[in-house]
Amino acid sequence: MPRNLGITGGTNSAHGLAYRPEIDGLRALAVLPVILFHAGASFFSGGYVGVDVFFVISGYLITTIIAGELARGEFSILRFYERRARRILPALFFVMLACLPFAWLTMWPGDMLQFARSINQVCIFLSNNFFYHHSDYFDTASEFKPLLHTWSLAVEEQYYLFFPPLMLLLARYAKRWVTPCLCIIAVLSFAYANYQVRHDAGAAYFLLPSRIWELMVGSLIALHCLTHTAPIIPVRYHGGLALAGIALIIAAMVTFTDATPYPSQFTLIPIVGSALIILYARSENLVGKILSLKPFVGIGLVSYSAYLWHQPIFAFARLGGYAEAGLPFFLMLSVLALLLAYFTWRYIETPFRVRGRFSRKKIFILALLASCCFLAIGSAVSSKRGKIRPLTTEQQQLLDYKNYDLSSWRAGTCFITETQENRTFAPECYGKNNHVVLWGDSFGAAFAGGLRAHLSNFSQFTVMGCAPFHSYTHPKRAYCNEVNAFAWKEILRLKPKTLIIHAGWLFYQQQNPAEHLKETITGLRTALPATRIYVIGNLPQWSPNLPDVMLRNKRSIADAGTIPNYGLRKLAAYDAQLKEATITGGATFIPTTDTFCSDGSCMVTATINGRTELVTWDYGHPTLNGAIWLAGELLKSPLRGLKR
């Protein structure tokens, strides 16, 4: 599951809340790494933890305002939502408006349909639910979704629907229970997040129930500060505690990866770090002084707009053909995001916060009109299934691959999916004898269709999203260990003459696959000394997918030829690690890029029985023709001797 940041949060200077420049500095500390993370800077592999920092900040500021107004008898639900509308909507709608022409220029119908639907969901603050339901195994990568980052705005707005009324009810009828009640909610949400991340990582990441506790931590900090005006811990320790907070946040940003279960107990690291900074960073200690520096405060002030801009800028650049442009290019786009953020903060955000310019009535009317306009646009595009311009027959032929027939994978029987209850392989997955076994993930399932065209007898053990490793638990897919353990047991029982292992290795690179592969092969070699073991390397990858690359290069299936593939060098370096692990374990490594590619370009079509189709229907999974062609080439050498 891909990571993305959310930023809103209350203001830091109004409504009776004393301005704290170090809070704006903390915003800068969160937003810069997340922008760099999405730009592809590997040294901030956990930059996505900025979402947690901002959730804590938001909970702290909002609760401070609400609790203060409740104490003074001034709290108004209507005024609260007015402030939220002034803070969030003008910049959000402005960025959404700017996205429309770029979507028209860069998106084909499938992506345009998803974009239009996401517009509608943003307007009703349900985009987190939308992206959860549209982040499946084969969905467009997060890097190509311009509005994906709005999921966190939806989380906060959903939180704001129940939190102010809850505070109002508790303040009136159960003042003593305010803190205990928030603590109970936070503990339950934290426990739920740790459970859900192992069973449905997407739901844990996107949906409110597993995120409430992060906002609640900020709320509890606010209540603590309002209740204890005198410090409980001596002031001489505050500087060290604030410094520890900085260290915790930075440690999470540079050590966490996409493989880190999130949100979970690991999320406590940036959460505690944020809490320590809010509680103890002040102008008299080092952390407070650093975060109060003008550059940090300046970036913090525009952090919301910077966040709103960076995801669409990066996404449209990638959709426009610059996905492989490299870090320097995306660093320049990061600077552009900050410049646009300043413009938006000064000329959009700031004016709409001034009541003298826009009354409450105007704010609500403008918000309603803008929402209706975007809903109308999104609905109109959705009704046309994203087809906003005419397509040629050749273009439609390429786009049809977005709904490719995967029946050759034998899902539910020989390809175990994430949602099915029975996680054992059906009888038809087993060959008539122990000649050949194929073990892998979805890439293995795709290759099985091609292998079946050449071999009359082999066993297929493939599992969705699970690398074929022994004694390994996927951090987000609890079922992987269960199914792989079953596959391992069956392989040892069958004692096949040949075992072929194939997966989309590139997608497990955060999980140390070379080490797990070596351990797996070593175990197999010990248990099955007579079995020939082959590991098939990575297939060529296309960003975001081969049909879109073909469309961008104005190629058709009839005149495809070869197309430059700029990811081959990275793929070759990764294959080298897998090869070393394979050979060390005692097996044979088979690269595929040499079969598909030469001189930096790769073949994109294969003709089988007079029918030509793409070799890949998405970013890397082979079509049936592609799999048949690849299997035929490998069976000539080095898999010769396996043919019937």
C-alpha cells in the first residue's frame, strides 16, 4: 500500500490561542520530508509519517480552541464549521480547478473516470473511502492519482462531525469524563488499528476508525495543557524532551519504509515525538529556537497549500511521460509546489479567512456553489465513462487492455486471492505426476498460463501479493505465511523434478527479498537435493502501464516494434542481487530482460497463432500471448528438456 500525507489542522494564532511559531516549524518538519518522499528521495523512505504529525497538531489546536470556548461559554458549532470552511475549502477548490485542464491533457478514459469520481468524493469528504475501495492489487499506482492526498482531509472532516458535539455533550453533562472518554476512544482506536493493519491494511490506512487515536493524542495534549498551567516535569528537562521528540520523528522518517505496517504500534514513534515537541518545545530551548526560525515558520505557514499542490504536480508530470525523469527533475517540481503554495496562501487562503471580506453567509454559499460545480463536472465525466474526447480504433484497442481477461490465472483455485476463505489449492492445480511445480505470486500466475501452452503437466501454486518465501510473514498480508506454508509442505511432499519460482520481485524490495530467497532456496536444496530449482527474474516494467506508454508514444499494436524502457538499469541492478542470492542458495537464476529487451528498448507485442497482442497488459504482468512467448523462449534455453 502506497503512503500519502494529510494536512489541515487549526490555525495557530486566533480564537484565543496564543501563537506558537514552533508549531508552524513542526508543520515544516512534516511537510518537507513527505514532499521529498513523493519526489522519490530514498533517504526519506518514511516521509509519509508527516500525516501523523499533522493529525496530532490538528487535534491539539482544534481541542484547545473548542475547550477554551466551552470554558468561556462561547462555543458555537456553526462558527466551528465556518472556520473549517475558511481554512480548508478555498485552497482545496482552487487546486482542484487547476487540475482540470491537466487531467484533460494527460488522462485517458480509465484514469479520467477515476479522477472524475474522486472529484465527487472530495466534495462530500468521502475520498478516503473512495481511495480505499479503489486501491486494489492492480489499480493505478498512487503516484498517478492527482487527488489521492485528499483522503486525509476526509478523515479530519469526518472526525470533526462527531468530535465537537461529543465535547459539547461531555462539557454539559459529564465534565469529569472528558479526559477518560477521550482516552478510552484513543485506546480502542489504537487497538483496532493494530488489528486491522494485519487483516486489511488498506482499511487501516485510509479509514477513520484506525486514525482517530492520532487526533485524540493531540486532543489529550491540549486538555493537559489547559488543566496543568504549571509544568509537571521541571523546566530544565524540557529541552532534552523536545530534542528527543525531534529525534523520534526523524528516525521514523528515515527508517520506515512501505513495508512498515501502518498505522500500528510503529506509529507511536512519530506520535510520541510530535507530542514531546508540542509539550516541551519553547522559545527558551534549542528545539523551540530552531523550529521558530523564519524559514521553518514560513514553510509551516504555507504547508497546507504545499501539500495540496505537490501531489497533483507530481502525478500529472508522471502521467505526461516524466515518471522516469529522476530525482533532480522532481526536486525542481518540489520547488514549484512551494512557490505555488506561497501564491495560494497569500492570495487564496489568507483573504478568505478575513471576515470583513467574506461573511459567514458568503463563505457557505460559495462553498456550496463550488461543490455543486465540481459535483456536476465529476458526474458529467463519469456519465461518459471518462471518454471526454473521441478515440481512434487503435487507441480503443489499447485501452481495452485495462479490462484484460485473467481467466488463465485460475483465480480462486490455483491462484489464491486475498479475499477468498479457502486458502488451499484445488485438485486441478496438481499435475498428474511430480514433473514440474510453479510457485509464485500474480506474476507466477500469469506465467502459468503461458507455461500451460507448452507443458501438459505441471502443478501451479500461486498467491496474490505474496512472494514465494518460506518462514516469512508479509507485514500487511497475514494470509501469506499461511498459504506459503501450505505450498512449502506440498512441494516437499511432491518432490518435483523441477521447481520454477517466479514473482514480481521488484515489489518486495523493501522486504529484503534476496535474503529471504536465499534462505528459501537453501531450505529447498537441503530437503530436495535431486530437484532442479530455477528462479525467474523481474519482467520489464512500464510506468504507469504499457497501454498508456503506447498511447503516449502514438504507437498501435500493428506498428509497435520496440519502445525505450528507462527502468532497465534499475531492474538489472536488482536482478544482480537476486542472482547472487539464487546461486548462493544452490539454484539457477534466469533473467528475462535479455529475452524481451536489447539496447535499452523492449518488445511490446507478441504474435501467437496469428494473433498479435501486447506482451504486458498493465505495468508488468504478461498477457497470455506474452506469457506463451516467454515460456517458449525459456523452454528453448535454459529450461530445455521440460517440454512434453
